[in-house]
Amino acid sequence: MPRPTVAQLSYGSATVICSTLAMLLLSQATSPPGIAVIALAALGLGLLVALTVPLPKPARGKATAAAPAEHQVPAQRTVIAPVPTRDRAARASASVREPAGP
């Protein structure tokens, strides 16, 4: 069973709340059985509205998921020149830390 969409949840919840308030105000029900009947009717109406909200259509085919090879742009790569060996030795000696004093 697919998960409900945000639209289904919001429309169903809004329908339940609005229809419950409207039916309670129009019927002026004060007894617990009357309120329960109105609440159940509002839940049923909200469920009906949530199920009739159109679902988003899935994408057709696999062509939309990946671009064709002719439309792909190759990644640009930059080549970093290697550091000369004498600079490498100087950097290595400069980065050595001496132990802390007593």
C-alpha cells in the first residue's frame, strides 16, 4: 500500500476539522452519542476526500531519469603540478614539531 501524500493528509485533515465544526454548530448536539455520530461522520468524510485526491503521475520511461549521452557535459579536471623534491624536503623539515619543554 503506497504512503499517503502531503496533499491527501492535509485535505483529509482539513475536511475532518471543518466538517466536524460545521455539523456540531448546525445540529447543536450536546449529548455524547450525538457528538460521537458527528465525529464518525466527519472522519468518514475526511477519509473519502483523502482517497479521492488525485495522486501524482509517475515519470514515464527511464529516459527522463538519466540524460542521453549526447547531452552530458564531461567534468573538467585540473592537474596540479608536483612539488619539486628540494621544496618537498624543506616543507617536511619545517613541519616537524619539537616536543614541548618540561
